[in-house]
Amino acid sequence: MKKNAWVFIIAACALCWLPEGSVAGDDAVKSRTLPPIPLSLNEVLAWIDRSHPLLKGAGTEKVSARGKMLKALGAFEPVLINDTEIERFIDKGSSKTQSVGFNDTLVEARHPWGFRGSAGFRQAIGDAKIPDLSFGNGNQQVILGGFMPLLKGLMVNPENAELQRSELADPRAEVKISQTRQDLFLAAATQFWDWVSMAKFVDVQRRALGVAEERLRQVEGRAKAGAVAPLDVVEAGQEVQRRREVAIAAQRSVEQEQYKMSMFLWENQTPTAPQLDRAPDFPPPTAVPTADIVKADKLQAKTDRPEIREVDIEAKVNNIDLELAKNNLLPSLDLEAAPARAPEKFVLGLGYRFGVELRMPILQRRSRGEVLEAQAQADRLVLVQKYREQQVVVDVDNALSAIERAKERVAAASESLRMARTLEEGERFRFSLGATSVLFVNLRERNSVDSEMQLVRAKADYQKALALYQWATGTWARSQPSAVPVNYRIGASLSK
């Protein structure tokens, strides 16, 4: 019976304790904050795609290209014309004065091949003789007109050439946008890994400062006990101040990199500095591209790099100019049919005029000069094309070399850091036995810090080399804008 009473008491206590503990646990869960999401390079590039002002400014080239197209099409749009002409004259052989004329309402249009046509009607004013195409009461006339070049200006003319150039404005705008995007992405990737490396430097220096401060407390305690000389306390304190100064300098450097990084992260038309605790770790090294992959990337880069595409567009524009210059060497032979525009002739019964005109410059200096200029430009663009293609190949080889050497540096720096830490631990053990001094321990720790910083630099250079390879192969020029990741914390901000 007594045993059952004790069980009942224990169960009651447990029931009283459980809700209190569960409430406390709920409060702890509510108060617990999620760790910040590490800022990735892809997120930075997505921010640039979405809101960077330079990329938006390059996007206005599309609007400009549409404007050039509309401007060129303006030469071929139909035009409504209303023309009234009246003349006052005296008939020959009489003293009678007449005021006669006409009112024309017609539409004129032009074809890119050089043809021009017009159609409308004419209302006679006064006593007029309409020879043909009359209707109504005999004082109205259907008017038709046309112009057709047979040699110079047929299919190739300045207006059509301008239209063809305007069609290349949109591809040229795309090239400029791709070039701006490529350059921004490369600069952002370089700055991103500079910021990450400086964040790692700050962490290394802070850890080194913490170790020095802990040793200072240990040495002070041992000095009070008479186990070490007071001079060791001074040396340990001097090392603390030295590392504190280095940590402060590292903090300033990372703040500077944050400000530089903010120029790639724009929010509400203002640069936004990233938080230091969002600095990610370095990804592990990947396999070096094989020879087949590099060969394929080089061939693709010769097509996708904006520099190559820009030369192609310039060559197309020059071909248009060259074709126009060669057409200007031809004589001008034009056919024309139009209604009589002089009221006096119209009243006398001359309804239409027909004509054939031949013009041929004797020396053709201007046309021959335009041809020579366009041919020289074509030859220059051929050489520029070859240079750009070889430049792409060299850029890819240079980026590949940077990847290979950086990867070798990472391996060597990792081994150096392992050995430096082994020496550091050994020197600390000797110091605990009294077999060495604070000076040698400090030297070993400085060597470890230097080795770790060298490893950070090597990893950062490796990531920069990967970014350079993407730039060299034109990957960013042909890729579509990526989506912007969303932070999972409500109200989270990218900046401090």
C-alpha cells in the first residue's frame, strides 16, 4: 500500500512538471533563430540580372534599336497629300482673264526596291479640258503616277540600305547587353571571392587573437606562481596587441570588400552591402575540363563571345555599304509617269506626262571612292575576325592554366597548413613542459596563420579561375537570366 502511494505521488509530480516543461520548450523553439543562408555566387548573379543599373542601361539599347527600325520604315510609309494650285492668265488672242487650277487628293507610297506610286483623284477648278480618266460631271479625274528605276537604285538604294542596317540594330543591342552582362558577372565573381577570402581572413585573425589572449592569462597565472619570468608576460601581452592590430586591419579590409560588393547588389536603386555572417565556405575543387571539353568550349566560344558576334554584325553592315557603293557606279535610268502638275498645262488638256531620264557621271570619283572605302573596311574586318578568334582561344587556354595552377596551389597549401599545425601543437606541448619559451610558440602560431591565409588565397584564386573560364567560353553571354533566391526568414535583409 505504501509502495502504491509513492507511485501515485511520483506520477502526480510528473504530470505537474510536463506541461511546464513543454511550454518552456515551445518558448525556446519560438525564440530560436534560424542561421543565415550563405550568400552564393549564383544569387549575386541573379541580383545583377534583376536590378543592376548598368545592365538595365544596356537594355535600353533594345528600345533604341526599335526606334531605328521605325525611323527607317518611315521612308516607306504611305503619305496623304492634298494639293491645291490656281493660276490666273489671259487666253492667247483674247483679252479674257481666267482663274483656273485643280485640287489633288492622293496617296503616295514607296517600295524598298525603289518603286514609287501614287493614286487619287483631281477636282478641276474653273474651265478645264480633261483628256482622259475623267468621271463625275467631267470636271473630276482619276490620277495615277509611278516611278521606276531600271539601273541605279533598283533594289539597292540608300533608303533600303538604311532599312537593312536598322534590322541589324536589334542583334547589335543583344551583343551589347551580352557584353555588359559578361563583364559584370566576371567582375562580380572576382569581387565575391575577394569578399569571401577577406571574411575568412577576419575569422583566422580573430581565432589567433583569442589564442593569444588565453595564453596571456595562463602566463600571468604562472608568473604569479613564480614558474616563469615576468618578461614572458610582457612578451605575451605584446603578441596580443600585435594580433589585435592585425585583426582590426583585417576587419577594415573586409568592410572595404563589402562596400565594393554592394555595387553589384542593388535593392530599390541603392547598393546593399552583404552581411559578414552570410559569407559561404569555399566549394571543393572539381575536375579539370578534359581536352575534348576544352576543344568543344573553344568552338562554342568562337560563336557565343560578344566580341566575335560584334565583328560579324559590323561585317554585315559593311557589306550593305559595299553593295550600295557598287550600285552607285551604275548609270541612272528612270521611268516616270505622273499627272501634269502645272495648272496652265492641265487646263489646256495636258493630263499626263511620261518621261525617261538617263544620267551617268563621267569620272565616277565619288562612287569609286565609296567602293574602295568599303572594300578596305571589309579587309580590315577579316583581320579583326581572325584576331578575335585567336584571342578567344588564348583566353580559354589562360583560364584553363589558371584553374590547373590554382588547384595545385590548393593541394600544396593544404599540406603546408597540416605541417604548420603539427609544429604548432608540438611547440605548445613543449611550452607546457617548460622546454621552450613564449617566443617560439608565437612564431609557430604565426606560421600556422600565414599558412591558413595562403590556403584561403589559393582557394579564392581557384574560384576566380573557374569564373574566368566561364567568361572566356562565353557561358554567361548565352545563358538566360536566373531566378532570384528568396530568404526563408521573414523580414530578412541582405544588408546589415
